Amino acid sequence: MIDTGRNAALAGRPEGLEQLRTLLDTALGALGDAALKRGGPLPAGGPDAAVAAVREAMGGGKFLADEPSAQRVTDLFEAYATWAADLTHPSAVARMQCAPTAASAAAELLAAVLNQSLHSWESGPFALELERQLIKEMASWVGFGDEASGTLTPGGSISNLMGLLLSRDHALKDVDSTGPGSGEVSRAGLAGRRIRPRILCSAAAHFSIARAAGFLGLGRDAVVTVPVDDRGRMLADEARRILGGFAPDEVPVALVATAGTTDHGSFDPLPELAALAAEYRIWLHVDAAYGIGALFSPTLAPLLDGLAQADSVAFDLHKFGWTPASSSVLLVRDQRHMDCLDQQAVYLNPSDDEAAGFTALLGTSLQTTRRSDAFKIAASLLTVGREGMGAWVDACHERARYAATRIAAIDGLDLVAEPLLSTVIFRCRPADATPVEDESAWNAAIRRKLMAEGRALLARTKITGPNGRPQVHLKLVFLNPTTTEEEIDGLLTDITAAARELAESEKVL
């Protein structure tokens, strides 16, 4: 029986640990039962069924009820497990969202029970030092030296935001030094500066780059998109042309390269862009949120040649890395560029405590209270090891290559291109006997049909077709190294069956 109300205990206390054992049995039982109930990566029923499931689990009551209920806790566990997307299912190929290792999940539980934070030494001394050492090792992964620094963040978008924050302060500190807005931007602000900041990124860059420009006061219009080739890779010559054409008041803040685009998994030409950034003395930020997986593979690692010349690198280990979200990282080649984040708070990191070695990580992050994400990352890395990480990345790459080969051979499916990492883009093509009026709407409906029936979770995107118009395409994202070729064949059979059923019914959902 789960204790509730006044009998509920704090997790770290002896009586709380006993309650936790009971709750863990309930939770693990819910996970096992859910796998049997689902049948696919998600229960059938679509959005209406998901809404109804939440209402049923709550029993029509409020979250903060007058009378706590052990049964409602059990119902909540069971419903959450049942309606969670099963990331271990071979047909869950919609998102860059991995299933975590058992070790990292156990570490997540321990971290939750102990609830350490990184904003003051006494809030988590081991957690603080663990992150410092992990950041140091990860900096060596990308080729940075001892002067590097970094931090863990809630996600790739925040890592990109922080990278551009550092680049903004670096690029604009001494610009327009005689104006009313001169000096460090984090202190003096942008008002009064007679300049137009510019951020260069590819047309295939992640949307978080433009959003970060808005958050940082530069404005989304400060982002200049550089043309790409047919696989979404930035054209370095075009970047050079744009830089050469800037007016005197246009100040380049950063050149953002993408290592692993969300669609093709393409890598911008890092050596060429690093040389260009050095020539123009521009901050080079590399968004490797997805592409960092290549680093672990001896075969794919050359895709990241030139990464060591970046000023900052963002990447996620809740994609390739098999740790629970959030496990994102920002690395900076020169730790001095993080000085703009430095903050003294007399109740958190007083100077005499810091001088005595009781140092915190308040000055490396946008956050104050911050969880110990390094713990679960360390647990996963220690469990899988470098060779294992490489083998898992290679397995996902091989699954994508197999899927692409099968798609190219199946009548009614059109492959866009061979996969570069672990994404596969394709579209369904209607048979001559059953023409479809709007093929984009039909492809989108195929995806929704598979989701609503709980048979498969696919991604979608838009790719410009031969007619020059963007068309809806479907996308498979392989991050599960245990998926078999037979399971991929079964997934493609489900996709073609759903396409045929919709075409024959002449119904677009």
C-alpha cells in the first residue's frame, strides 16, 4: 500500500526509502503491464483517447485534492506508463529521442531522491566536482585544451542560446566604443549602439538560432541565412560572399555551423568555415546537438573534422548518448569568454568561501538552482564505454542505411537520398490506379493514421520537389541500436499498408 497524506514521507529518510521501494515496485509493474497493453509504440485512439486517459487517471478529481488517494497514484503511474511513447519500440522513429540505459535511469532516480543543486557548494559538493571533471573530459573529446570550460544545460536550444550570448558579448564589447552604449553588453546593454549585429547560419540551421537572436536583443532579423546544397550543407563560398558584402555598420557576431541537421543529418564544411571565421575574426559556434554521435564512431568521426577550431560547441547526449533528457552540453574553447556569466551572490558564493575552495558553478550557467545532470551522463558513459558508444552509433547508422535500401526497392515509396547519419527521408507515392489529389496532404494523413492507430510514430518534414514546391515528406529517425532488419521491414509494411488504405478510401484525415 502506498502511504499518502500525513503518512507520506520524505524520500531520503529511512521510512521514505521503505515507501520508495513500494512505489518502485508499483512503477516497474506499471512499465511491464504497459508494454503488454500497448502492442505498438503508443496505444490506439489518438488525441481524444489521450485526453480521456488523463481524465480517467485523475478520477475526475483535482491534483491538489482535499483527500489524498493511494489508488489515484497507482492509476497515474499506470496511465503514464501506458500512454508514454515507447522509445524502445522499433516503430518509434519520430524524434531524436533515445531510450536511456538502465544505469542512467537508476542514476536519475538517485539524483531525484538526493535533489542536489549546483548553485552553491553546500547544495551538492560531489555533484559540483563531477560536472567539472565531466566538462573537462568532454572538452577533450572535441579537441579543446585545458583552458576550455562549459556547462550542462536543459537542452540544445539553451546550449545554442548560451553560445550566442557569449559570442554577442565577445563581438560587441569594443564596438562603437565612443557611443552611449559602449562597454560590455551584459552590463551596458545594446541601446545606443550605432551598429547592426549579424549572425550567419545556414538555411537548414535549427530554428533555435533565430529564436536566440530575438532573446538576446539582436532581433530575428539579425540572422542572415546562407544558401545550402541539395543535402542542406552550408556553402562556404556563399558565406564568404555575404561577409564581404556587409556594410560598415553591419557587425558579424557569429558564424553558426550545423553538425547534423535535423532532416538530412548533414554536416556543414567545418574546416572551411573555421578558416573563414579565423580570417574575419568571427566567433564560430557549432550546433552539434545531433551530430555529436559521429564523434564516437571511428567510421563517422571525420564528419566532425575542424570541430576543435570552434569557439563554442553545443551537443546533446539525450540523442546519441542514451541518457534521459535533459543532457545537453555547451563547451567553450576559452573559459575567459564565460566571464560575462560570472555572478557574486553573498548568500550563495561569497568570495571568502570561494577562495577557500568552496566553489560553486553559479557563474557558468543561466540557471541558479540546477540539477545534477552529470550524474546520469557519467553512469551511462561508464556502463557503455567508448567502444560501446561507437558500436551503438554505427548500428543506428547501419539501420538507417538498410531502411533506405529497402525504401528504394519498394514500389510506392520514393527515397530522397542516402542517409548521412541516422535519418531517412522519403515519401509515399500513390499507385496509378488510385491517384491522390494532394500528395502532401496524403503523406501527412498517413503519418497521423499510423499514430492514431498506435502502429508507428514517424516524423514529417518538407522537402522541395522537382516542381520547385515544398512537399510533405516522411522521416525515420534511428536511435535504437537494437532494432532489427526484420522489424524495419515490418514498419515499412505498415507504412505502405496505411498509404494504400487511405488512397483507396479517398479520405484524408
